Amino acid sequence: MPHSPHVPSPCRHPPEDTTPALYARLVRHGFRRHAAYPGAALAGAFTNTVFGVLRAYTLIALWQARPGLAGYDVADAVTFCFVTQAFIGPMQLFGGGLGIPERIRSGDIALDLVRPAPLQLWAFAEDLGRAAYLLAVRGVPPLLAGAALFGITAPDGPARWAALAAGLLAAFAVSFGWRYLVALSVCWLTDDRGVNVLSLVLTTFFSGMLLPLGLFPGALGEVAAALPWAAIVQAPADLYLGTAPIGPTLAFQAFWTVVLAGLGVLGTRAIRHRVVIQGG
Amino acid sequence: MVRTYALLIWTWTRSAAAYPASFALAAVFTTVTAAVDLGVILVVFANTTALAGFSRDEVLFLYGAASLAFCVTDLLIGNIDRVSGHIRAGTLDVVLIRPAAAWVQLAADRFVPARIGRVLQAAAVLGHSVAVIGPDWRRAWMIPVMLATGIVIFAALWTLAGALQFLLTDAPEVVNSFTYGGQQLTQYPLSVYGRDLVRGVTYVLPLAFVNWQPGLYVLGRPDPCGTPEFTRFLGPAAALLLSLLAALAWRQGIRHYRSTGSQG
């Protein structure tokens, strides 16, 4: 479809189409799309559990050598391990989850950009549905296995549960914000494998998924704790354990949510121009 | 069989070499991804001098040995676990009517020469740790035996994973627990793990013979779990036994495969 810069930008949508009902429908759609493959989700849960058991033993050995490391006791460390394994699915820690890269390559993104809802919110709503499904089906089994095999702890008291719920939502928002930027980068890089690998390494290593960030030595630990990936895993895990103050942790997550969402808005604007230029 | 395999991987290598910059980048990327596990070990030993009785260099020795065996296997036949994808896409039928063994075709399918980067990374870690530890040279003959055993055990494991996918067409990720899980398990001294788990990977799924039992011999250490001295040398026998089992399972998988097309 030939676009020219003189054609009015399609970003003015009729307000009745961007109602909360639309987004609720998109969340439900994202949920149901993943619910169509329960076998795949349960297989993922099984694998995440097996790795959780293996990682737990390593952490137990480390905490036996150095009790109280990073402010955790052994029970905290093992709980941390299974909680982070439970995050792999919903937080999509190995990357991807968004259909945007394929749609940029095929050119279908041009259609997405003229839809009566902004691409970023649309993708966010669908991804939220995906995360909700995977939290239930891929997140709960590792926690149950951890409780049965190692006696991991659960948050006590409604205040901690409320903080955890808020922390999970914020962690998801940061995870989405980061993956959205990675997905948009396809518009500039014909081959996205490099960005994906970079994102995978940064997300697994600096989120706390592999080791609690408190173990990172010196300045590396301080830097890692301030980066956005810490808001995806380390922060909600600390809210689960009750090992971090609730207010500052949520504020930290909110900060990265806003920063990444803002960059996402700029990125969406940039690809809109790029699509117009390529089309015309 | 070997000639067919060599021809297939050479074809994939030539196609990858057509884009040398992309090939070089992919090699760097796979090396970087593999280095994450190494980073975890280094961070662990930034906090402690010993893990379950083993020093940093000893753990790096075990990591290097297991990683080298795993990465060589992954390079050579790592795509054998895409059976479920072939079944769903219908391409397994095409594989079966070609005049070459299905295992060879699937093992060489989409061969990724860039995975050589990870092999080199693992070899560098192993070489470095051997140089630092300086094991008794009368025991060092075990190192090549250990690597060969490890490659055979992992190859059998990948084959079992592929065979299992004839049953688990819709949930292929389950087999990652055994293949990548086996890699994760063997990165650390087995004395880290619970007694039942160690028994399981010694007598049922013989991952203990990839690097742990022969590694103890090279390091000249008794087994903290108390197995007798002669188990250090059982690796090749265990590898052979597992290979036979894997071959049987693979045959069963192929024999019982019924194409969706053939049922009319």
C-alpha cells in the first residue's frame, strides 16, 4: 500500500474503539491463545521444575559453605530458586513472546499500525493474557514441587501478598517494556539473532534468575541491582520473601516501567515513520 | 552411513560459509550464551573458596570436561531432538523415504557449524583448569577416555530424547530436562546433590560417568558419596549400555511411527 508523508497520520483513532472493553478482550484473547496448548505449558513447567531442583542443590551447597550470604538463609535461597524458576514462563525470561518481529519482516506491521488501538497497548494487553495463563500453568507447578521437596516458604499476611501482586504486575510491565523494544529493533536490523542473544544473556544474568544479585561481587552487584532486569526477577522475588522494603522496591519497578514504556512510545513513533518511508 | 553424514554436514557448512560475517557473529553469539554458565560458577566462587568440598579449579575442570563432551555432541547431532517438529510438519515422511538412515539425516539436519564456538570455549576452560591443577600424569590418560565416554553418553541421551518425541509430539520441551538438564547437572561436583539424585544418575541414567567418576580418578580423590574405586572405570561400559538402549528406543520410535497421511 503506497504511503506518502502527506497522507494524514493514521494515529488518530475514534475514541470509542480504545475503551477498556477492547483491552479486556485482548487480554482474554492472549490468555486463550496460550490455553490452546496446555501440553506445551505443562512440559515447560516440568523442565523448569527439574532445573529448579538442580539449581536448589547448588545454592544449598553454597549457603552451607557461607550461611547468611546476601542476607538470605538457606530456606530463603531455596525459595528464591523456585520462585525465579516460576517466573521463567510468565516473565518470558528467555525472550520473545511477541509476534511483532515476524510481522515487521512480513510487512504486516503496516496493518497493525493503522488499527484503531495503539500497537504498544494492543501488544501489552495480549501479552498480559499470555503471562496470566503461564503464571498459573507454568508458574505454580515449580512452586508446589519446591514446597513438596524442599519445604519452600510462602509469603505470610495479606500485606505481603498484596505487595507481591503489585510487584508481579510491575515486573511483567518491565519485562514487556524490554521485550517490546527488542522486538521493534527488528525494524532496523534485518537479522535479529544478535539482539536476541544479547537480550537473553542480559535478562538471565542480570535479572537474578541464575543467582541472587546479592552474590555479585562489589560494583558489579550494585550496577546489576539498579538495572531494569533486576525489576523483573530480583525485585518480585524479594517481595515474595519479604527481604526488601515494599515501598522502595515497588518505586524502583515503577521507575523502569515508566522509562521503558516511554522508550517504547518513542520507538513506536520511529517505526511508524520508517514504515511510511519504506512504503513510499 | 558416515559418508552420508559427512556429506550432509558439509553441505550445511558450505551454505553457512556463504555468509561469512553472519557465520562469525553466530559463533560469537553461541560462545557468549555458553559463557553465562561459566559466569555463574565464577560468581559462586567469588563468595566461597569451596563448594561441597571442591575448589574453583576442580569445579572448572568438571565443568570443562562435561561442557566439552556436551557441546561436541550438540554440534554433531544436537538437532535430533527436533523429531516432534518433523512429525507435526509432515517432513518425517520425506526423511523416511530417502535411501539413508533416518537417524543420520535427522542428526545432520540444519547442522549449525557456528556451535564450534562453544566447543572451543569449553576446551579452553578444560585446558586452563588442567594446567592449573597439574594432575598426576600417570592418571591423565583418563582425560581423553572421559571425553569420549561423555560424548557417547550425551549422544545416547539425545537419541533417547529424539525417540521419546515420537510419544511426546505436543510437548517436546519435556526432553530438555534430560538433555540440557544433564548438562546443567554435570557442571557441578555431584557431591552437591542429594544422595538419591546421585544414585539415580549413577545407576539409572549414567550421567555420573560423563565427568564425575572419571574426574575423581584424574583428580586422585575418593568419592564423597562412597562408591568403590573400580566404579571410576565403568564409564565406557555404562556408555555402551546406554547406547544400546537408545538404539532400541529409536528403532521402536521409527517402527511405530504412523504418518497421518497413511491413515487415509
